[in-house]
Amino acid sequence: MVEAGNRPEERERRIDRAGNAVKWGFVILLAAVAGTMAFLQLFRTPPAQRPLEEAVRKLEEGDIEGAMAYVDPQGQLGVLWSENVGGIRDRLSGLASKYRLEFTSLGWKTRVEGDFAESSLQKGKVTVYLRDVQGPPLAAYDLKGTDVVFYLQRKEGTWLIEGLNRDLEDILESDLEAFFNAF
């Protein structure tokens, strides 16, 4: 006589249930791996973009020299800075000592090809305050549509900011100087 737990039909059902559990476990594992990979692809910061984010953080702190640590000294911006072309280093340092910048919701689109990258500013906002003065902001600018592109290069394993698609001297001469001189 066959006991109730040892019937061939009962054993087959247990095997089927175990097989289904293994199949579903495998499907769940694959879904988790795929979800994790998709998340990392969508939301991870490309290594080439990190110098920009760090430089922005330093600018918010008012540390221009610290921001320049992420700039290639032989690149477009590095040469402008080191040679103080048009007094650019002096003017930027003066502005940083007088005004505080706060960047929010910055969004970048970064494209990397080998040791070169382009990172375009897609969105964000910069709010300007008087440094060391509590009070309302002087101005706020929406950065969407500015079409600013930073060029980066990996040198000796480190990504550095080379330049940008705008003439920094022209920017300082026009928009920023007029704005800051109004205060």
C-alpha cells in the first residue's frame, strides 16, 4: 500500500512546484540584475562628468583655485587662467569674493569617445547672492538652453576640463560684467 505523501502524483506535484519555484526565482534574479544594470546606466555619473560636478561644488564654496584643480593647465581654460589673459583670473577671483553662487538641479549630457569627452549643460539653475550677507538672492538664472559644452580629456587616468564652447572673455565682458556692475 502507498502512503498519501508518497503517491507518484503527489511527488510529481511537489517536483513541479519546486521546478516552478526555481524558474520564478531565476526570472526574479534576472529581472533584478537587469533592473540594476538599467539603473546604473541611466543614473550613474560618467567618470568624465565628475570634474565638472566637483568644480561646480568648489565654485559654490567660493574656492576658485579649488575649481581650477579640475582644469588642465595646458588646456584652453588653464592657459587663460595661468596667463591671466585679459585679467580673467583677477576678475573671476574678485567676483567670487563678492558673490556667492548656488547651483541647483544641474543636468548634464556627457558623450565619451576614448580619452575625450563633451559634457553639455542640459538644465539647472544658478542663484546669485552677495557673499557673507544674509538676504534674498540678487538674481536667478535658468540654465536650460544655454548650449554650454565643456570639453574634457583624460590624462594619465584623470579627467580634466580642457575648455568650453564659449569665449570666457566675451562672457565676462558682456553678460556677467554688466550684471555684477549693477550692484
